Amino acid sequence: MRVGSVLWIVTGAAAALVVVAREGGAEPPLPRAHPVLREGDTQGQLTPASVRSPAPEAPVVRAKRTFTATGCSDDMVRVAGRFCIDRYEASMVDDDTERPLSPYYPPLPSTMRTIFVEWTQRLADGHAGANMPLPALADWQREQSFRPRAISRPNVVPHGYLNAIVAGKACASAGKRLCTQEEWTTACRGERDTKFPYGATYRANVCNVFRQSHPGMILHGNFSLDLLDPRMNVVTSEGEPLLRATGATIGCKSQWGDDAVYDMVGNLDEWIEDQGGTFMGGFYARSTRQGCDAKVTAHRPNYLDYSTGVRCCDALR
């Protein structure tokens, strides 16, 4: 199924297909293929992979934000005595009902439904690459409207498939905002001001980055196509998920006093406040050793794929 229109943005000889999420209007349908070769993507040495079945997500109990003596809410970390940042990469709930949104689909109602219908059909037709099922999607998400709100909590799958516009609105719904680049980098470097959350020099496998397996290669034999396939972040390699739960990579933490910020390098790329479009940190299969300095500026704020997530910032109270 191929519906709607798309916008091509050309830089030099390279062309990137951008998905446009319109503000205040209908969301655009999405094309089948997304030929975007993102800087730093690597095929690596692939190994056999399996699929993990997403565990049922527990309902989130709505509560007012609780602020502590740090001047930050209890889901955030105080950084350099200046601002607060989410302890974990964001997951999403519906702002009205508190029901958790699936992290494997864009948190935009019509875009999500278009993707679900298309990939259901592709699987039925045998044209979806590897014979792997789609992640579960609750009936209410397919049938009702919703508004995403970002939350920061441990041991959950963080939400990919975000563009900067939706990421900013989800943070605002939580009473927070996107981080500036300076804030994001400062938080990542920790109180010792090092290039990596754990120290001054790169150490393999301490953060969930530069993984040798790539979900696009495993599913489709190509890492530059079908970047909105809902199965991308479900893939495992050698029995381990490529995208890990928040806080699961325990050595990848940026220390601030007796607290820490997790996964600022690796796991998902994270959008920051930038009108031109920037995300930071590198995702799990990006071949980068740049640590807290890793960033991508090749895409406009309306771009999204499986690897783009967010964490929010806030002022001290």
C-alpha cells in the first residue's frame, strides 16, 4: 500500500526521504520504502537473531510530579546546579488516560495506524523481509485518538519512532521541554566532565552503541530501507535485545553526586532543541566512538525512524 505524498530533501548528491508530521492538521500517510542512509550506520558482522515477545505493559498510575530538595522532580537528575534532566530515555503514555503507548510505533494516531495496516498486509503477502510477527498493538490505540506524554522510568523499552516536533510536545505535556545541546552534553559528560559517561577514553560495550548486528540487515538484508518497520527494535542478536530497557546497561551512567543519568550514549539517538534538527548520543548500531560529542544534523525536525527517541529537561524549581 502506497498512499499520500512525501517530501524529498536533497543535500549535494545525497537524497533523504523525510516523513512530514504536520502540526495542527492531518498527519501524512507514509510510503513503503525509506531510502535513508544515516551517517554512521554499520552492517557489522551479523549473527543469527531471534525476536523477543514484548511483555505486557503495566498501566501507569497518574500522579502529580513530586519535587525533591534537589529542585528537580523525582524522575529527574540535578545537573551542575543549573537544570534537571530525565534519568532515563523517554517512554510514552496517553496524556488523557495514562495508558502506555507501544514503543514500536510512532505515537501519532493516523501515522501509527497507516504503518500497522501496511506492515500487516506486507506480512500477509510475504513481502516484509524476515518472517517475524509485528509487535502487539492494543485495540484502543488502533481505534481511538491519543496524545503522547513523555515519562522517565526504569526497566521499560524506550520509545523510538519520534520526530523532534512530537518529542517536544511530549516533553511539554509532562511539564518539561527539549534539552539544549549544551545541557545535553553537560549532563552526558557527568561531574568529571569526560568525553564518555564512564571516563575519558572509549571502552567497547560499556554503553549500548556500536553493536555489530543491525536490525535492518537481519530483517531485510539492508540497513537503509524500511526504517519504520515496527519490528526493528524487537530484534535480538545472540539472545540479547539490540535495544535494551532503560537503565539496563548499568555501566553507561553519567554521575551527578549520588545520582546518575543512564544511556546518554547509545540505546536510542535523542532529539534536542534545534530548529535545524539534531539528535545526540548515537543509537545501538551506530558506529561511533564520539561518546557525548556524537550528533547527527542531517535530518530536519520532522524526520523519524526506529532509532530516534528523546529525554526531557526542565528548570530547577
